[in-house]
Amino acid sequence: MRLFYILFLQMLCASFLWAQTGAGGVGSSTNNKLWLDANKGVTISGTSVTAWADQSGNAFSALPSAVIARPAYVAGSANGYPTIDFDGTDDQLTVAYNAAFDLTQWHIFIVPMVDVAKDYNAWLVKGDDNHENYELLSFTNNNIHAPVRWSNNTRTTPSSGASQVSSTVNIIEYSYSPGVGRDLYKNNTSIFTDNEATTPSVNPHPLYIGNEKNTTGRFINGDLGEVIIYNGPLNSAQRIIVNNYLSAKYNCTLTANDLYDEDNGVNGNYDHDVAGIGRVDASNIQNNSKGSGIVTVLNPTGLGNNEYYIWGHDDGPLGSYTTTPDVPSGQGVQARLLRIWRGSETGTITDFDVQFDLTGLGPVTASELRLLIDTDNDGVFADETTAGGGIISGATFVSGSTYQFADVTGMNNNLRFTIGTTSIASTPLPIELLEFNAIHNTTKVEIEWATASEKNTENFVIERSANGVDFETVSVVKAAGNSNTIIDYAETDFAPLVGISYYRLKQTDINGHFTYSAIVPVNYKVSKNRMSVFPNPSDGEFKIDLTGFYDREVLVVIKDISGKEVYSKVILILEGNNLIAIDAENRLTPGKYMVIASSNNELYSQKIIVR
């Protein structure tokens, strides 16, 4: 940006070069001081947020100042991800004062959505009015305002142009360093810059999320999906990677350097746990990233200027693998994870190392692991061969539960990849969980699951939670132990929690290893509304009957056993009932599916079998 900035980043680069686990794989607890993600660490009572836990590793939490100050948790608010909704009247969260937040330089990202544009929406403030260490605030015209009190007791109050935040998701970014100046960005495009060189004045005040200390009328009326604070500016490659992580997650189009396109619907919506490596020039590099997922890419060879590799996954379950049909079994591979990753490559990177953190996925023998790459980009792994470069062996143990494939050359632009095993008896998963469902049925919740194979499985524990964080045991079911055939299990919760609750399945082996299923929400309430599906089983064509709904929109979604969405439609019901036909145009292939209807925070689900 400026010569001083380049020199500064050259000095700063070493401290960021090996950062791995922050947003998009950028940063660690050393420089990433706060990371609030509405999809993780949120504790709720009903829908009211009682705590928003820090994901940076520094163990800071944002807490409401009183019961009346609790914002609301809104599930599926932005591209299927939740947000935290502040009512504009009295909702606020604070992070208790800590010297770690006394910053004289910073890099901040927020993901806001405005419900009501007003004077003022104080998204994030460290300090009070006229004594701000740093602040992001918007006015009625939805500009971004970033006042700072300086150590010489002066104060400046710069603002961007209008219409920078709106009712849709935007990524707002704010960096400052003395001598470099302030930079504000919207969706990775500059909206304000200056050359300020003064040192900010710190203060012993909490960090406010959604309001400003001791100032009236500044409660935000809107939502936040994410808040990320670094204690110094990121380099330009790191900025691009974090923006692509947020863009994919929240379906927000970047107006500059939108490099990751596997999040597009046509490419399969690989929106999840996006991270990346890349380089702008020799002073602006990120070459070791893990992010919030289990995949790390590091040690690239031939990473040139303006070259990147950014990857994400399809949200397939981690605690499950498949033995059929999409496995190159003729090549000695017996099974693979259901989760699939896909990467966008900008430029041509010679090779890099790929690591998988298999914590919680059972015992592993490194020599039995295989990196599977869809080399012909047809969406199928069954046709891959060792000779063709689609099946890579040679995994080595790194530490803990992490295993590495070195000098990988085949993970090129748009290609899918996953991990497989040559022995389902010992690596990597002790059980193949086909499905797990929790279904509200009148006064009870019916829990069903099925396994395709089991190896030394001791039992299954059904766990339930009121907030999606703290789980309790509902019941314990004895497992078959060892099996190579499909086994269906069922259990009933006769005393479900009223309102939204969450269920998961814990599977434990005889040696103590355990894995968890995906978490399934259930909304239990007495209601005249109901959903029925018939005929069931069906031949792929059936009807969905929605009864009791009146003058409301209902979202109907059908998912297969891996959780992949195969049908989605919003229905406007005006007269209390509606019949939806899944006909020849949308006919489903044989298998098991979940039909889910949601409206006004009510959720109805039913399993259907297609033969």
C-alpha cells in the first residue's frame, strides 16, 4: 500500500508465517485475540444468548450484562449459518476488560446485517464516546464510522461513504497501524483510507458488542455472524484468504479477489471450514493453514506471486465412512470418509504437504491411509487408480492424531479430495454410521440410526442438549459389536424438552475410543400443525401434506442420509393446508431420506424410504 507499510509487513511477516488455526487458517491465539463465531460456542436459554464463547484459544467470552440484555440466536440466518440478533433497544454483550484488548494497532473483521438503520448502530466499541480505543459504528445512511482517541488527547472521527452495511450480509474490515494509517474495507474493497501516524489511547474498559459504554441510543438493531480481532494488521495475502473464508461461509460476493469458487451452487456448495494458503509477493505470504477444519495445507513448493490454494468441504459427516458405492475398491481401498473437500487453485503450485487431524475418529495405522483425489473431476472416486494419481499412499504420523501426505502434486483447481482406508478393521473408523435422526412424534421424540458395519463397538449413547453445547445422557443402547451388514437401531425419548433441543449419538468401542454423530435439532411443542408423508415407503414419487399452518411461509427440505440437500421449496400457505407432490420431475432415487418442514421457528420432520 505504502513503502512504510511494506517495510513494516516485512518485519511482521515472521510472526504470522506459521500461524494456522485462526479464521481461514490465518492467525493463532498469539495474534488472533478474539474470534466470536455464531456457529460455535453460543450458549442459549430458549433462543436468548447467555454466552458467546471465544474460538481464538484465548478463552474470552462475550456475556450479556443482564437477562434483559440477551440478544437472540437465529438459526440458519445467513447461508444456513446462524447469527446473533440484537433488538436495538437493550441487547448487548461485553467482553470483560483485559490488557490483551488494549491495542495500538489492529485488524478487525465483522459480519453484520442491519435490521433497522438508525443513529447509531454500535457494532463493536472499546471505550466510551469521545474515548474510543477503536470502534466500528454505522449511522442512518449505513456508512462506517471509526473514531479514535489518540495518546496526544486529540480525536479523529473518519467515516466511509453511505450504504456500506445493509439487510444482507456484508464483510466489514478495519485495520490500523501507526504510520500506515486506517483502512476500511467492504467485501474486500477499500471504502476509506488515511495516513494517520499517531498512537491510539488505550482505556481500561470492557469490549462492547452491540452497544457503546455509557452512551444512549447506540444499541444495534441488526445481526452479527462473526467478530474477529487481531492485534496487528494482516498482510495482503492473509486479508484475501480471510475474506474468502467469510465470503464462502455467508454467501457474500467479494468485489475484489473472490478466488474461491467451490462455494458456488454449480460446484456443490463446499462452503464449510474454508481455509487457504497464498502469496502476493515475498513479503505477503500465508503458507501454513488449517483454520477450523481438520485439513492443513503447508510447505508449498513453487508458490509464486498471486498464487493461492483455498479449500473447503461439503459438510458431510466426519464420524462416518462409506464402503459403497463410491470407493475405488478394486485398488485395495475398502472405505472413505463421507466428507469431501474441494479446492480452488489460482496459478500453478508445484506441490504441498497435506495433513489430516483424525482426532476422535478411532485407531489409525498410517500405512493404511489413502489420500483420494478425483483426478478427472467427475464427482466420483470409484474410478480412481494408483497409477492415475487418484490414490496416494505414504502417510506418516506427525503428532497426536495428525497424519501427513508429503509433496502432493495432484490436488489441482476444482478437484475434490477425501481420505480413505485399506482396512475397515483397523483404520480409520470403527463404525460406518449410515444415518442418525431424531423425529418429533406427538408427545415423544423417536431416535433412529443405522450402521453399515461395526468393529468392536461397545454401545451407543443418546445425548440431548437444551443449548447445543451442554449434553446429558438420555439412554444407552448395547451395540452389535461386530457386523458387516446394515443394522437399524431405534430408541425413544418419552420426556423431551419443550422447545428446541439437540440430539447426538455417541458411539464407543470396547477400547474406549468414541465418535459423535452430527447434531440434530428437534422442536418439541404442542401444536395443531403437522406434516405427513405418503405413501411411505414409496417408489420415489410421494406427497407431503402440511396441515394446520395458516397464512405463513413453510420451508420444505429433503436430505439424503449423508445430510446432502436434494430438494428445497418455500410454500406460502394461505388456507391452513397444502399438498406438495414429489413427482417424476423431482423423483428420488432409492434410499432413505429426511423430509423437514420449518416455519416460525417450528420444525417438523419425517423419514421416508424410497425403494
